[in-house]
Amino acid sequence: MTEINRKEQDEYAIKVKELLSELYPERIPLAFVHSYGCQQNVSDGEKIKGMLSDCGYGFCTSPEEADIVIYNTCAVREHAEARVFGNVGALVHVKKRNKGMIIGLCGCMVQQEEITERIKKSYPFVDLIFGTHMLPALPSLLYKKIVSQKRVIDISEVSGEFHEGIRKIRDFSFKGYVPIMNGCDNFCTYCIVPYVRGREKSRRSEEILKECRALIEGGAKEIMLLGQHVNSYGKNLEENINFSALLRKINEIEGDFRIRFMTSHPKDATKELIDTIRDCDKVCNQLHLPVQSGSDGILKRMNRHYTYESYLELINYAKKEIPDISFSSDIIVGFPDELREDFEKTLELIREVGYDMLFTFIYSKRKGTPAAEMPDSISDSEKSARLRELLAVQTEISAENNRKKVGKTLKVLIDSEGKKGEGYLSGRSEQNIIVEFRGDKELIGSFREVEITKAHSFALEGVLKKG
Ligand code: SAH
Ligand code: SF4
Ligand code: F3S
């Protein structure tokens, strides 16, 4: 396995910058970077932008204006891959108008050899392909591409520790993504992530704390800790630390900010974690705990290592310890041979938990995973009908939960202009519920108290409190 040396990469960035200043003597070349998929990918996209900036690129907002386009891809479902193929296909016309343009693909999708083969054959205008492990080597790969004028492909796996030292260009100033680990060792039978992201690698707590402190000093109001499986944080580190201990350390940093995290796997989510959320004032009273299914038989075939009962026990403990806690989850509908009674257990569970939010997916076959080999007698139309049924039940639950918030005052982190039109702002409550209200754009990026006046299924409306 290769190793990537940061210092060497920084030297390559300088070399690329020199080459670019010869190629574009009159102007700064522009880059367009788009990340598909989860927040981890978005966070990787911030690193890609940092490295491109070190290489001398500025940024633009569409591929048409760009001298380099990088699509940071996702492979989690077929639909995600189809979108990437569609968008890459569309670049052929853009490249005809701008022959010197570099088109790069990276991320989870291209870490699969057969996908890279397909791109090689069917998308000859793609110049640069690098996998998830090679992301920190972008400056050297780009150098190779510019000098050789040939296509550069590298999807090799990299050994060593979590990669530090890459500057990020962040998408938000008041919200900071902080990766705490990479990869996944769980091998849920439906999931491609462990194959494309590799084994779990935790990041040293010192580095995480350093990044959090810098973010808060820079004005960030929310820290989002990222990992495919944050509950196994620390397992492969020399230091003796687990996820709860890390949360407690971040909570001690001074300042007015919130801490959220994603994603917590129910098999390792412990009462210690709930106690930590309860005790730490900055950790939001909100838990995204993807259950996937309510059927023990399906959970077993998914290789999830928990049951309906054990999941609910943890949820009930959390409800007891933190009365205003909010739950969200991911659900897969139509796992191979999911029977009607399996699906009904899922409906029963979501009613029992009373989630505020669900992210629902129809099972998508991922080549190379064990579930792809499982027989499946359920039709696509049946799966779609179940998804609709699930959404209808959840809409009712969310609406009912939201109705209970009318009349309350919530602390909201204002993150954008509202969808309701001119003069409206939108933000998130501690429980991660969207709140819309009238207010000045200048307030974006700050905390404000909002009195809730109206409830919708998936959002609240309110009035800004004075002060
Ligand atoms: N690490 C996280 C989830 C990562 S993927 C966790 O374990 O909770 C995000 C979500 O995508 C998963 O929770 C699952 O609901 C969904 N997903 C993953 N693979 C899928 C597949 N093959 N088909 C449909 N949904 C899938
Ligand atoms: Fe995929 Fe399971 Fe790992 Fe989550 S825990 S990334 S669902 S294998
Ligand atoms: Fe997709 Fe990779 Fe994230 S497969 S969901 S971008 S880890």
C-alpha cells in the first residue's frame, strides 16, 4: 500500500501553481467542485477546495465557467450513481467549448474498479480519476496530469493514519464539519461504504480539538462531528478515549456553540452516550440513530447486531433522561424478501419512537455486497407503495410532534433566507427542526430566540423575540 506524504504534496501544489501561471498568464484559473452524498463527502469537498486553492485556482459557481471540474461522487444507491453519470455526460459539450478544461472524478463511486473501467471506456473526456484513499494526493496527481497531458487514474488504497494537515475551504462560516474518523468496519449486508471507504481510522483527539477551537475562535456556532460510525471512535488509537469522552472534551471548549454528530450506529450506542448528551450543555438534545428496519429477521439479515427491543430500550432510556430529546432515523424499505409483516414492524417501531424526521430509502442493490445475492420476490411497485405508506405515517407523527411546540420559545441558529419569500429567515432549533420567521438577513449565522406560532409537518413558523 502507498503512503502519502503531506510535505511532498504541498511541494507539488507549488509546482502546479507555477505551471498554471504559465498556462493562464492573464487571469486566475477557476475550479468548480461538487460533492454528492453524505456530509463526510461534503467535508472531503472542503479539503479538495483547499488543495485546489493551494494549487492556484480560484472558484466559480458553474462548470461552464470552470478550468477544472471535480465531481466528488457517492455510491450508496444506484440513483446516486446515475446522477453522477448524467452530470458527467453533460460535461462533454462544455469541454468542446473549453478544450483545456480538466475533468476530475473522485470519491466513493470511482473507488469501485468496474465503475472506473466504465468511465475509462465510455467517458474518454474524463482526465483525472482518484479514489477516496488518494484524495490527499490531489496536488501530485494534478501535476502529473498537466505535465503528461494524459489521463491520470489512481484508486489505490493507502496505509497509515487519518490524514492530517489539509487546509479546508469551508462551505459555511458559522457551521463547521469536523471529521473524527474515516471508513467503516461494520459490513451491513446492503451497504457499499466499507468497500469504498476502507477500514475505520480514528483521528487523534488533539487534532480534533485543535480544529474545533479554531472554528469557534473563527465564529462558528455549530460543530458537526462526522464519521460513518462515531460510536467506535477511538478503537484503533493509541490514546485511551471513546466517543463520549471526546464529546465531553469538546463540550469544555469555551464559547456559545452547539455540537452535533453523525452517524451513530445503534449496536454501539450506549447509555453512557445518552448520559453524555444529557450532561453536556453544548451537545444538542438530538439523536440520529438509523434503525433501518423494525423486523428482527430483517435486522439479522442486514447484519445490524441489535433488535427491535434493544433499540427501543435505548430510545426509552434517552426519553427518560432527556425529556426534550428528538430522534431521527434512516429506514430502508424493500430489503430482499421483506414481507408485509416485516414492514409492519417498521411502522410499529416508528410510531413507538415518534421520530421527528426520517430519511427513507428503497433498497438499492449494490454489486459486491452480500445482500445483492439474496433472493427477492417483492415487486418494485410493492416497494414504492410501502414507501408511500411509511411517509404518510411519518408525516402524521412529525406534524403531531410539531403541534406540541406551538407557544414555546426555541433557540434557533439562523442559517439562510427563508423559503416563504422576501423578508423571511430560516434556521434550526436545538432539536434540528426547521423554523421560519421574519427577520433581517444580517442575522444569518447567529442564535436568536423564536416564539413558535404555527406548526407544519416538517417545519415550524414563529416570531423573532426582541433582543
Ligand atoms: N453509516 C451510517 C449510514 C451511511 S449510509 C449508518 O450506519 O447509519 C446512509 C443511509 O443510506 C443508511 O443509513 C441506509 O439507510 C441507506 N443505505 C445504505 N445502503 C443502502 C442501499 N444499498 N439501499 C438503500 N439504502 C441504503
Ligand atoms: Fe454502511 Fe452499516 Fe457502515 Fe453505516 S454502519 S456505513 S450502513 S456498513
Ligand atoms: Fe455516499 Fe460515500 Fe457518503 S457512498 S453516503 S458519499 S460515504
